[in-house]
Amino acid sequence: MTEASFRKKINAVRKRFHEFITDYKIVRTCSIFTIIAYSFLLIIGVIIATFLGTTNYRIWTHWISDLGTRNDTPAPYLYDLAAILAGTLTIPLTFYLEKILAPMPQTPKEFNKYSRLRYRIASYGFLMNIIGNLGYIGVGIWRGDRDYPIPLLGMGTHGLMSSLAFGGYTFGAFFFGWLILLYETKIPKLIGLYGVVGPLLTLILFMIFGGPLWEWILLFSILAWVIPLAISLFH
């Protein structure tokens, strides 16, 4: 096999993968299923930790990660599953957002309207969201009671994955929100404005004040971006 034919095959595989993962039906099904399943697992996990756990679990006194520790809940696997599920099944949404918010020009007229800034912002949003996706998958794998220390970073595997997840999703919302604000899309500008301001402001407040309640508020601020965004795309 020549180098040219090998590259041709690789490009064909990449094209088929991108067409599959950005297919409207695939993205819609994964997004809706994730929102429903994640919300259900999170709520059930909190209820079980509150009424069957041994530490009087409350969202204003306990970290989200405590849902994944056997010291706080008899069913830590529920949050593990929720995190892995959400991180994995929102990857198609990440690819789809990049595709629709910065579509590749197909005609000479579209090439004349080509915006380098638009594609740069989309690339930043895509990268941050992928980091968030992988980080949240890692949260489920290295849950609270599987937090192996990383001396070089001064934190454990779970803390690192949580930071990547929250930071990735927050800045993904920030960059994709700017695309919605700056360019014509089918997504309401109000959702774009919230994407720019909401999660980032909450992250800053969390870093200032800290504590479990602010971590929960940060999670809710990200969900308040994802859910309306999905509704506007797939209603």
C-alpha cells in the first residue's frame, strides 16, 4: 500500500466517522437520552444518599463527588454511571455544535463570507467541550473513593478529572455562546448570552467562595446551558 492510498483510506474513515457522529438523528437521540438518564440517576443518587446513607447527605453540606463514595451512599455506582454516560453520549453534541455553528463553506459565495475568527472560536469551543467530555468520563472512572494521588499536581485523579470536566464544559459554553451571539444561527441569542456569562460567572464564584453548595450551583449552571440548548436544537 502506498502512502497516498493509505492517507486516502484514513481520510475516508475520518469522513465516515464525522458523518456518523454528527448525524442529526444520532445527536438528537444521544442528547435527549442523556438528559433524561443523567437527571434520573442524579436525582435517585441524591435520594438514596440522603435517606439510606450514613452521613446525613445534603447538597449544601456534601460535595457532588460524595455521591460516588461508599462512605456517603450505598449506591456510588449510580453517579459513576451518570458521569460516564453524560461524558460519553454528549460527545456527538460537541461535534454537532462545531459543525452547525461554524459550517464549512461549500460554494464560492460562502467562501466569500468565510470568517477565520468564527472557525477559531469554534475550535476553542470544540476543544474545551471534548476536555469536559473526557474529564466527566474520568470522574466516573476515578470516583471519590478511587482518588489516587498525583504528587506533581498536588491533587488526586478524581480532583483532576473534576477540574477538567467543570473547566472544559464552562469554557465550551463560553466559546460556543460567543458563536451564537456573533453569528446567525437557529439558536436564540439569549441562550448564547447565558453560555458566555452563566457558567463562567458561577465558576469564578465557586473559586472565590468554595464549598459544596457552590459546586452544585456550578453543575446546575452547566445543565441550564445544555438543556435549553438541546431543546432549541431538537424541539
